[in-house]
Amino acid sequence: MDKEVDFPVSDNNAVETKTDVVLVGAGIMSATLGALLRQLQPDWSISVFERLDAAAAESSDPWNNAGTGHSALCELNYTPENKDGSVDIAKAINVNEQFQVSRQFWAHALENGVLTEAREFVNPIPHVSFVHGADNVKYLRKRYDALAGHPLFAGMEYTESPDEFARRLPLMAKGRDFSEPVALNWSDGGTDVDFGALTKQLLNHVASSGGTVHFGHEVTGISKQSDGSWTLKVHNRRTRASKTVNAKFVFVGAGGGALHLLQKSGIAEAKGFGGFPVSGAFLRCTNPELIDQHRAKVYGKAAVGAPPMSVPHLDTRVINGKPGLLFGPYAGWSPKFLKQGRLTDLPGSIKPNNLFSMLGVGLTELGLTKYLISELLQSPEDRIGTLGEFVPEAQGKDWELITAGQRVQVIRRKGKGGVLEFGTAVVTAGDGSIAGLLGASPGASTAVPAMIDVLQRCFGDKFASWEPKLKQMVPSLGVKLSDNEALFREVWDWTNRVLELGTDEMATAVTA
């Protein structure tokens, strides 16, 4: 961050500081909402409070996620096979539509000085679906047939050729036994996104345009006032002093920490929600020669009975301008709701209003429990063996295990029990004075549409007057691009040009 504003500590902690908007957490969600509000209401005061000493230090950190710009080009969990053998592409279309909204806002932000450098946070990387075995090859062909004719997936390629496989993915081809059939769906329109760099650019804009960003400050309490505003207790972790802040609107974008604060707010809409934490790990390649042999994000199929979050993928990353390579995820478990959280996070989240939701999930998600136990029992050799499905000649000396971000999956009340959801959920109070985001993937990729949803739900009296400005930022707002091919081509070409997502020179070098 170029601009860090220290939180003023007063000798009289009873004196409240007033602000129009408080954003809790300095990750991609708060940064996106702050940047949107800066464009829509430049006269509003905005304060950001982050418990850690840096922006994007939890889930938005580039090494705490795979950096995939999720647009369903390669993620097979978005295209399930129906009982009749057909492939359902409805979720894939929806995810792709959402990412197009994010792309448009980023392009507008670059053209108008909100963002400063495209290649610092987004790079063109092919997105690839990879399967092996006759049944899986048959499925992937059906997936291709279902998607290839759709405007949002134009340009997708399909191949079963071992020679073409070796040309495009040399690292994955070396040592592979091609007597077993393999197939690829290949899309050149994919992206790698450094959400940490993007978050910092957005927060720099919030700070430089009059907002304040406070690091090392934890929101420990929140209560509703008679006038409809919120009073937050903010603890300075450096000085150990506390202060109260009054805000007209609060957004809780604190990752796994959001559930606790929404519970403390007492809003009825948060009742019944619970959270189940799952930690993640990746193998990071340490051999530059191997990194140079792979330039793609390659997604496979999750094992039968495994949850969607377990989909294996081999990812090119571009961080600080340098290519890297990750494979995973490998699941772990901890009761913490944040990577730098507390061991009491999970037990502390259990309340009378969500107890049955939590117990219900415990009884119905035995498959997840079995999966987590098997992951926890894996040895280093087992992990390299799993990697071998993608990199047949993988050796442990070329890879290191790194701990990724902590994800809290949403548990929602359903009937007398609960259901585990592997997505994101926006929770808003009925009066629109507070909102929070729960859940995980596709998460960061949908930050812009998610935050526009927050604006619409929480500022209904202003949203109509904001729409003309929002449509300047997101020309397709309110329109399904899948139903308007001409508009899609227009915004696609525009965002490609502004985001510098043309030819990927390094990918061309790998496949030449």
C-alpha cells in the first residue's frame, strides 16, 4: 500500500468517530466495494479496518489461492453430467457471465485511473480441462459439444491427439502412457489473476481519494443504535487501545471472520448460518526448468464422492511478473476460520440458532469427513503420487508444500437441519444497513457482481440513480451476454484490449 493511515487513538475512548461507511477486512471484496462507492458517492467517508498489518494478507494473497479467473472454461465441477448422460451447462454460463462483469469493471477502472497497471494483476493464461480414461473422454466430448456453440465459450478446442497434447502441455506429456485415452478442452481466453495485487491497487485508490485504511485494527464488537446506525468497537493491536466508530453502513468482508461479526450484529438474517473450515495446501514447483515447460491452468476431475473444492489442477501463476507453478489443492483441517485465526473460531461460532444446522451437516456430510481424513493421512510421497496424474515424472525434490488460505464453507439452515454449500452467500439486514459475505469459490472472481448485488440490496433508494454510472463501468449491467452476442463481442474486445489480454507470448514459446 502506498498510503497507510494510522488509526488515531484518543485518550477518551468514549468519543466516537463517525463515518458513512465502514469496510471490515482489507481483502478483494472490501476493496471492490470501496472502489465502487468511491465512483458512485465520492462525498461519502469510507473507513477500512484490517486486523493484520497488510492488505490482502489472507484469502486474497496470491499464494493463498490458485489465481484462476473463474469463467467455467475449464472447471468441470460447473458442468455436471445428468442422469440421462447429458451435460448441464447452466452453472457454467452463470459463472462466466459473472466474470465478464468483473472484467468490465476492471477495464473501466484502468481507463479512469482507479487501477494503474493491468499486467500487475491479470495475465492471459490458457484454461484447459484434462481427463483420461474412456468414460471421462466421452464425458469431456459431450461437455465440449454442449459449450462450443455458445457465444461465451467460442473458440474452445477439443483434442484427443497425444501429439497435440505433447505440443501444448510438454511437462504433462513427458513419461505419460498414452495407451490410455486422454482428452483436452482448450480455451485461450483464460486468465491468471493476482487478487492480492488487484486488492492493493483498489485500496490505494480508496485511500488516495479521501478514504482511510487502517491496518493492525480489529473490529471486536458491533451493535445497532436507535437511529439505525452501527457502533463498532475497534481494537488497535499495536497500542492495545480501543475506540468506538459510528457508521451508517457496514460491510463485513473479513473472510472466515465475517460469520462471527454477523452473529455479533444480532441481525435476524444471520441466524441459522454456520461455517465449516477447511484449510488448503499446494505443491509449489521450485525448479525453473519445469516451470518453463508449462503455461496453462489445467483442471481435472474430482475423485468420485469427493467435494467440489477437491478438483485437482496444475496452475501457471504470474506473481510480480514472474511465472510460477502450483498443484493442488490438498485439504487439511483446523478449527480456525482464518489462516491467522484462533483455535476457538469454530466452537465460538456455534450458537443456539445454528446448532441444529451444524449437527445436521455433521450427519449428512460423512463423505466430506472421509475425504478430509484421507487427505490428512497423506504422506509427502502420497502427494507426489497424486501430482503424478498430471506430471508423470514428478519428483519430490522439485516441489515444496505450502499452506494456502483457510476457507469457511457456508452452512445454511434447511428445515430442522442444515446444508453445506460450496459457494458464496451475501447476507444483508432487512434495512440494508449491514451486509457480509460468507463462503468460498468462485469468490474473488465474482467480487464485482457480488458487490453490485450488495449495492442493490442495501441501497435500494439510491440504486436507480446510480445505474447510469454503473452502466458506464459495466456496460452489460442487467443484460445477459449469453442472450446478446453482439454486446458480448463488443465488451470482450474492449476488455481484452484494456486488460492487455491479447497474445500470451510465453505460452506461444512453450507450445512452439
